[in-house]
Amino acid sequence: MRTAEQNTSEKMAAGPAARKQRLGVYLHIPFCVRKCAYCDFLSAPASRETREQYVEALKEEIRRAGELGERYRIETVFFGGGTPSLLEGRQTAEILETLSQVMLFAGDTEITVECNPGTLTEEKLGAYRAAGVNRLSIGLQSADNRELLLLGRIHTFEEFLENYELARKKGFRNLNVDLMSALPGQTREGWLRTLEKVTDLEPEHISAYSLIIEEGTPFYDRYREGAPGFRELPDEDTDRRMYEDTKRYLGERGYERYEISNYAKPGYACRHNLSYWERVDYKGFGTGAASLLEGVRYKNSTDLAAYLKKEFTYESVFPLSRKDELEETMFLGLRKMEGVVLTELMRNIYGDTLDRLTREGVLACGGGRIFLTDRGIDVSNYVLSEFLLDEEI
Ligand code: SF4
């Protein structure tokens, strides 16, 4: 089979990719080994046959979107889920191959696969490399096996280590590790131990979120019942200190915080996520996947049975007004530490709000940009909600 890289370089040589617009591609793989206790994502276990059928449907959906290739070149690809690493290496390669048949890849396209420890093998990683995958995002969450058990994760820290080292051995030089703080029974010392064990491995990128207990998850039910181990959530003060610890500790270890919950070694910020926050157009494939194309937001249907029959429908299509676009620019752009370029339109529409938030010390200006201050990041929900507009503009 030809690789995405081969097709990419030939098409780059043959076509003026640089003249096309940038596009991110998101591929939703809604399957997991089993459901984690805290998870409310669109994902569930599925048989090998269902997974195979899904891949076939995904390839068909990509082919039918072929006209996008006339306007766009692919800058980033992100396999998210679910657990995309549950697919066979061959299936991942086939999806990339199909994409490369209908759209140009930029020469340096970032191609990420989300992986769960315990689902990676040497053969699969080899297939990823051959297909052009150059970034792995590994969902570890904690280096403490008690916490992993509580979360209902399928793996231990030791299994993560094996997969991590295998990925390095196979030549992956851009690895993210997902972590989660504020877990039941977790202390500041415990969280710092997780940070220490992970940073000792020197991944290029770390995402660190606090646990959110979502209604409708087994975790929520057990928390409400007061089941042993589930009740003792860190109090607000400890949660806050963990958040401070994360920022300080990762800074000391050479990680630059570039978004509220994302840290990277210089040059390794996730380009795919940055493109969301910068409102670059993206096309999502798969059940429930979202897209933003030329000022319209789309959401694919979440109906798996229909999807397997190759019936591709949208659950919603939402053309954005100028007001929506401006609000999104603020909500999404201000999540980045560098903030957004301050435009004349923003000054006109948000003049009073900008002055007030600056006086409150939660927003700052500099170099023609506005950005959240440290205090602003702490109360980001409040600051971002101040950019909601009452009327169309
Ligand atoms: S692996 Fe991820 S998507 Fe799957 S159940 Fe766990 S948290 Fe949810």
C-alpha cells in the first residue's frame, strides 16, 4: 500500500498546495475496550465486525467529501475518540490513504492518534509510522494505580510505561500525555508524584485537566451514593493548589503553558488544537463529529446504526452570524496564553468591557494583543462570559 507520506510528497510536487486554504481533519473513532467510570464521551465497546464496518463507512464519508479537496489542503489530522488505537494499524493506514486520495496534505501535516495504554503493539506502531502518523496522544490520567482503578481505566502505570517506551523505540518524537487532577482521595503530594513520574519521561506535551464529575456516568452515581473511595474529593482549596502546583512544576521542568490546560516543550504545541482555538476551518468525519467550514458549524448524527449503513446526516447545521463569529474569536482565542490580536471591531464592540476587565486585572493588552492575566485564567469562565453579546452586530 502507498503511504500518506508518499502521496503527500507527490501531490505537493504536482499541485500548488500552498494556494489552498488550511484545513484540520478530525476522525472520530467511537470505540473503547470498556467504558471508563467518569466518561460521558460518545464511545462504547464494539465487536471487531462493527469496527471494520465503521472504518468502511468512514472511508466512504471521506470519499463523498472529496470536493473539499478543491479548496483545502490538510494541515493537521487528529484521530480522537473513544480509543482510536483500538483500530488495527492497517485500518488507520487505510483511512489516511483514503484521505490522501481526495485531499492534499501539507508537506508537514501533523497527524495525531489518541492512544490508550494497553492497546499499542510494536506492529501497530510500525504501521502508524509507515502511514505518516507523527504524534501520539496517550491517555494516562494518573501514575497511581489506585486512582487508575477508581477511574475504571483499563491499564496500570506500568503498562503505560511499556507502551510509552515502545513508542519511543519505534521513533515517535512527539508524544503527549493526558493527566487528570482533583481525583477522589488524591493529595497534593500524590498529584506532584504523578507530575514527577511523567516529566521524568520527558514527553513533548502534557495536557492536565481537573476531573469533572458528569451526571449520567457510573462515577457520578457512585459519588452520589457515597461509595467508598468516591466521596473524598479534594476540597476547593486543595484543587486550586494542585492547579498552581501544575503550573509551577511543569514550568520548572521546561514546559510552556500555551493554553489553559495544555503545556508543551518549545515548538511542540499541538497544532490541531491550536487551529480550533484560532478558528481555522476543520472537517470532522465519523459519528457525532463536528465541522467548521466557511462560517458554518455542522454536527454529524450520533446514530451509529445509520452510520454503519453509510447514511451520513447532520444533527445540526448552524450558519454563524458576525456576532457568533466575534464571540467565538474571544471565547476560543482567549484560552491561549498569547490571547488574540486586538482589532478595530473588537475595540468598537467591546470597548467598555475591555476597559473594565483590564481595570479588574483579569485582562491585559500588549503588542497589539489582548490576553488573560494569571488572575483572569483563574476566573476564565467569568471573563469569557463577559464577551457574550445581547444583539447582532
Ligand atoms: S478511554 Fe476515553 S473515551 Fe473511552 S471510555 Fe475511557 S475516557 Fe471515555
